[in-house]
Amino acid sequence: PYLNTLLKQIYDEFYVSDEKVDEIIKGFHDEMRAGLDEHNVLLPMIPSYVTGRPTGKESGSYLALDLGGTNLRVCLVTLNGDSTFDMIQQKFTISQEAKDFTLFDWIAQCVDIFLEENKISYDDFTKPTPCAFTFSFPIDQTGIARGNLIMWNKGFSVPNAVGRDIVTLTQNAFTRKHVNVKIVAIINDTIGSLMASAYTNPNCYMGIIFGTGTNACYWEKVSNIKKWSTGNLDRNPDEMIVNMEWGAFDNKLQVLPFTPHDNKLNRKSQNHGLQVFEKMISGMYLGEVIRNAILWLVDRRVLFGGRSSEILNNAYSLDTAYVSVIVADDSPNLDEVRMFIESTLSIPGTTFTDRAVVKNVCKLIGGRAKRLSAAAMCAVLLWRPEVLDNPITIGVDGSMYQFYPKFAESLKVEAIRVLGKEKADNLNIILSKDGSGVGAAVVAMTVSKPA
Ligand code: ADP
């Protein structure tokens, strides 16, 4: 009975009601409005300078660079003009020396090797190959191919880069190495996701990442972006992609269903008080919230006979990939859950009740992640409800979307409830694999050949 009382308490804390979803959607709209009106508010709502929609008929070869925390990917994407494309790519592991000192020259060297090894020759040296750069560090973007580095993270510390334009730094290194490539755009991974899907589905309206972190972007009317002036553009576009940085939603802690287990995670995290929405739903954090809840039950001696293990005691030891496996285990004795607890966590001799409790806690907290993810997507769709009068596509990437059980279905179910069946039927949610390659190339293409 004590176990049931505690489980009920956890259930009440993590349960997200329809009313809560509606409240969250309203909260999103308030923060989106503020972010579009003013600088330096909670939700950054960053204008991307991407203004041209692809039609799928474009052709040509474009380079894409994708700099993440561990690898640099160099891709050559050939758009075939019929919504199909071919791609060759090469991955280079970023050395500590590059992270600390030589990054930009190292990037130029990698591009040089890639072009050489793949025998990509230039027909015409006056026409450099256009390239888009997916750059996963915070920048203050001031043009489609201009952005000053705000700070390094993920263990990078190249000197004399903070405050300077990343495109100039990279382009100068290309010049030093005689690499005949011109960076025409700098983007992030959500924009890559949107644009990669848009090449095959030109009605693509939104790009979302549910991976290590979470973020989204969508097409906004330029007249709605009040904080921004068109001074930096040579045309007057009607629409522009806005990078929401929605992981920062509710950093004031007003709307989201915070539990003591979320607060514990937040308090101990490096970016305390930041990215609080991301901390409830993304792959990096979901396992850790669940670990906190499991330990809370262990400490009250209702789980594993009150025993933990060194592994379970370690922060971030419960990888979200395991959560997917646990939730999907429908075997009568919960054999996968047993394997996880007894082998992976090294807690021997589980009872069926132990395993059932672990599975239920995973389902509950993972279910909250799905519900909140769907709420965020619906908030963006309801922001401009007229876009749902016609069929639209949403391009989604990331392991949570791909592998968490029934993640995609959950987005659809919530969309039907919130938007109504008729509008939800206009929604085509697709996996947008590899946006930072194809999507970046598509951006390079739209920039090189403005619509
Ligand atoms: P990234 O977002 O870094 O590009 P991914 O989309 O692959 O990369 O996301 C990695 C995150 O997804 C990690 O936090 C990992 O724990 C989590 N993850 C990996 N596999 C799964 C899975 N099967 N189910 C749920 N989450 C997963």
C-alpha cells in the first residue's frame, strides 16, 4: 500500500492533463510574441535570413559542412532537379589541437582532402563551389552568411574567435589553402531539417529536432518579426525561417509541470535555470529524470528492496536509449527490463513488481516527454492557423523521434485533439534524416539562385 501511495504521488506529479497542454500552448504563444517583438527575451526566436523556398526542381552540386561537437562532416550534394539527390560525404574527427587552436585551418584542410579524394575538380576557377555551413555553436547572426561567435562550448577554445564572424574566419582559411569554395550560408540543424524535407516536399513548414537536445524552426511572416529590420537584405521577402531555440521555453518556470525530480536535475546541471523545456523532453536528460524518480522510490525502500548500485548512483547512468527498450518490453515476465536492471545496473534478484514499477515510471515520464513535445509542435501550428488550411509537411530528426516507442503517433494524436481532425489531416510529419547535409546544400542552392 505504501508503494501504491508513492506511485500515485509520482503519477500525479508527472501527469499532463489536456488543460495543462492548452496552458502550455498559450504560454508558448506569449513567449513567441515577446521573442518576435523584442531582443533578449526568454524565447530567442532568431531570424535565420533564409528566405527562399525550394521547389524540388533545382539542380546542381553544393557543398555542406557540418561542425558538431566531435566530428566535421563534409558533404557534396548533387540535386537532380526531380526532387531526388545524390550525396557523397566524409567524416573527420576533430582533434584536441583543432578544438584549442587550429580549427579554421583544419577545416580548410579537411575540405581540401575531401575535394581531392573524391576527385571533385573545378571546371571554372572563377566560380567557386557554393557551400552552406551547419554550425552548432551560439552565434549572433547578422546576415545569411555572417554571424559572430557568442561563446565556445563543448570543449572548444580556439583563441581570437569569440566576437568575430565565423564565415570570415573560415573563408580566410580557405583562401590561405587555395580551396575554391565560397560559404554562402550559415545555418543550424533545425533549418537543415526543414530544408532537407522541403526539397522533396516543397510545402514543408516546420523543422524539429528531438535528439540529444530539442529545437524547432518554422516559416514566419517577415511583417510578424517586429524586432527585426530588413536592412540587411537586398530583397524584401514575405517570409523567413525563424529559429525558435525552443529548448529555452519557460525558463521563468511558470507553466511546465516541474516536479522535485526535474528540479534536482536542473539544480545539478551545468546550465542551471536554462533550457528547462529541453530538460523535460530530450534524449540527453530524459533518462536522468527517470533515474531521479527511481532512486526516490529506492530510498523509500519500495523498490529493489531498498538497494541501489554504484552504476545507478552515478548521474546520467541511465541512457535514454534504455528507456525506449524498457517501454517497448511487452514480454509476460518483462525480460528486457530484468536484463536492464540486473545486468546493466547490476542490481540482482528483481521481483516482477520491481520490473513493473520501473517500466511504469519510464512510461509515465517518457509519456510526459511525448505529450510536451506534441504540445510545442501544436503551439507552433496554432500560431499561424491558416497554414493548416492546406496540406503541410513537418520534417523531424533525432533519436527520440526515431526510436522512442510511438513518438510519431503521439504527435499525431495530440494534433487531432488540439487542431481538430480536419486540420490535423493536412499534416504530413516525416523523418528528415540528415538535414545538416542535404538541408544545408538546399540552403546553399536557394541562396545561390534566389527564387
Ligand atoms: P543528436 O541530437 O546529437 O544529433 P541523436 O538524435 O542521435 O543525436 O540523439 C542522441 C540522443 O538520443 C542521446 O541523448 C541518446 O541518449 C538518445 N537516444 C539514443 N538512442 C535512443 C533510443 N533508442 N530511444 C530514445 N533515445 C535515444
